[in-house]
Amino acid sequence: MKISGNKAFPTHPQQTYALLTDPDALVQAMPGMKSLTARSETLYEAEMEVGVAGIKGSYQGTLEMKDVVPGERYRLVVHGEGPMGFMDADVAVRIEPAAPSGSLVTYDGEATVGGTVAGVGQRVLSGVAKFLINQFFNNLVKAAKQVNAG
């Protein structure tokens, strides 16, 4: 499943990067994220509870940042599994300056889902993924506005 899009942030690229890599901000922004524990500067263990088309489940997994250029880009490699199946994703994230003092986050990658959760169908999963990604970025933009206000 293809994952791609972009989102404008009211913060300059360094501040946006800081938000995108702050475990506390990510837990608050990501729907269903229960915990995110740093195992190194680039590797995190995650626990999520997600419901997809009536199939709910708890998932444990890892998020790893690779090819990191602070304030500019990184690759996010995600693996999660639970009783309902698994999910793997590899997503390139770019942060570029945008007028007047904001930034544009662009993401592009692939996700694979297997097990019972994959049985709900590609179209449904794609819609749920877009919904969760939009909620995540909208919540992070709200946090960025608070950074600018403070």
C-alpha cells in the first residue's frame, strides 16, 4: 500500500524536525499510541491499540529512523505485530522551508499489512491509513502552533 502526502507546519524546519522526533509529542499526536520508549537515539519500541473496520487489536513494534539528516530528512522504518496481524512500513520524510517562516513535511513510502487485519480489504485499509495519518499530522500541527505561541 502506497503512503504519500504532505503537510504544512507553522514552524521552521528545525522546530518541525524536533516535533517529529519527540516521543512525547508523537504519543500525543498518534491516534491509539499508548507508549513510545527510546532504545537509542534512532530506535523506539512502541505500543499501539488500533481498530480497523471492526477488528481491534493491540500491537507492539519498533520505529527506527535511518539516513537521518537533522532538520531536513530521515527514513522511518516501522514494524508492528499483534494478535490480528502485522504491519511493516518504510517511509521517507522530508522537511523543507516554506514561506514565510514555516515548513513543508513530505512523506512517501510503502506499507504492508498481513494476517486477519489484511482480510478487511485493501481499499478499507488504505482509507483507515489516510485517516490515521491525517489525524496524526493535524495533531502535530496543533502542537507546532503552541510552540509558536509559547
